[in-house]
Amino acid sequence: MSVLPSGEAPHSFEFVAAPTDLAPYLNSLYIWRLGDEQLDDVLPAYSGQMVVFAKGGGRMQFDDEVAETSDAFFLAPLCQARNFSVNGPAVLFGASINFRGWAALSGLSVHDYHDCFLQPGTVLEDGTAQTLSGLAQRWSAGEVDDAALLDAMCDIIRRGLSRLPEQHLTVIDKTLEWLSSSFKPELDDLYASLPYSKRQAQRLVAQFFGQSPVRLVRRYRAVRAATLLSMPQLPDEIEAEIREAFYDQAHLIKEIRFFTGRTPKRLMPGAGSSINEMLGPDGYSSVNLFGSGESEQLGNDPLDDF
């Protein structure tokens, strides 16, 4: 089996919009396919995923541990970019779960459960977990096609969702709104928007996002910068705004590499990497990556040419 350099593997993403009732909880559904080769790449700091590996398999590096995939598993939210490898041919079905969805579906604190694979039984009740675990075999046997498998995943999510307290929704939504407001949002603005003391707010943000507010600013500043830099046409004003958000070029490169696994050069249009699709509007939509006036400068629909 040959190993293709990152960005050259014959892989494809097919994004499917989440059903209306699940839209508050999901970024999107997707099908990812890889040819006969092996792909070694990096997944950016990303929201939680529910995954069915219908064909093939892979592994991901978590600090000193290499975790192997199974037929069905959850990828807990990632707080930094992680190396992964997939042996093709492979077909993967996924549900990209936003932070509201992760809290409502799993009930797990992201502070305690992040950057790891979780077996279905850790997140779901036994019967629902068994249903998820059996989907890959049903697809291989021809009992369900692609659309039916995604529908089954949606049904599993519906069965697993619980109602979140309004106060917790406020923390999640206000934090996302704050992160979307600027490359460098002010911490005091977040604390002023939440009905908690500063210490309580920090604890709850860590519970739902896995990181402190200060760390989240770093993460989404890097993700926003990476997303914008990967666009085909970027106005000089926005590129200047990106560079002003970092201390210098070295800081920009270091932060983008840590949170996305790429350098700015490798994010340029035409780089041919799956990461451009992962960071696009279908794959990564929890935070408005086009805040701070970028939407107006890019036009009413800045993603038309993405």
C-alpha cells in the first residue's frame, strides 16, 4: 500500500445538511471516502464527532497514546490539532456535533473528556449504543444505503438528546457569540454577559468547551485566521487584520499550526488538503468565523467561492 503525502490522497467529503430539528445541535452530517492508499494527515481542533467507520480503519495520536478506531465511536472535542492515519479504501459516516449538541447528547464535561475516542456506551444508553455499533455491519451487508445510515444516525441522536437547563444554554450561546465577535474579544465582555461570578463562568466555560476563555480566544483566533487564509480571494484589509491579531509572523504560524496542524502557506487555495473542507462553513460552523466585519468586506455571502 502506498502512502500519499497530506493533501494528495483521492479523498472526498460529501456534506449533508442536518435535519431541521437537529440543526441546533449539529454542524452537519457528512460522508468521507478514501481510495486504496493510506492517508496521513492532521485533524484541526474540532467539535465532537459521532462516527461510523463502514469500511477501512484508522488511528489517531493523542499525546503519548495512539488510539485505534472501531466500527462506531465518538471523537470527543479536540482542543488542539491531532495527527491521524487512515488505511484505504475507507468510507466514514459522521455527524459533526456542536457544543450545545455535545452537552445535550453526552452530558459529559469537555474539561474531563476531550482529545480522545469514546466507545458508544460511554455516551449513549446501552440499546442505542448497540444500534450505533451495528450500523457498519448493516451497511456492509447492504441492509442500509448511505442515506439510510445517516438517517439512522440522526434517529440515534434524537433518542439520546436531553434537555439542557436554560442557564447552561446561556453559557454556551453567549460564549459562542462572544468568540464570534472579534479576533481578540475582551474577557470582561464575556463575564458581563453571563449571570455568574467570574470564577463560576470560567468553570462552566471549561465544562462546555474544555478550555478557559483565554485559551478559547487563542483557539478560535487561529481557526478564523486559518479559514480566511484558505479562501480563494482575500482582501488586503482582512489579511492585514489577521496579521495584526498576532504578535508577529512567527506567532501566527505557531498558533495556526498548533490548532489546525497547518502553516499559513499550506492553507492557501489550491493546497489540496482535506483541512480546507474541514474548516469550511459546512464542517465547522459553531462559531461565526466571519465576525469582526469580515462578512461586509467579503460580500453578503462570503463563502460562495470557498
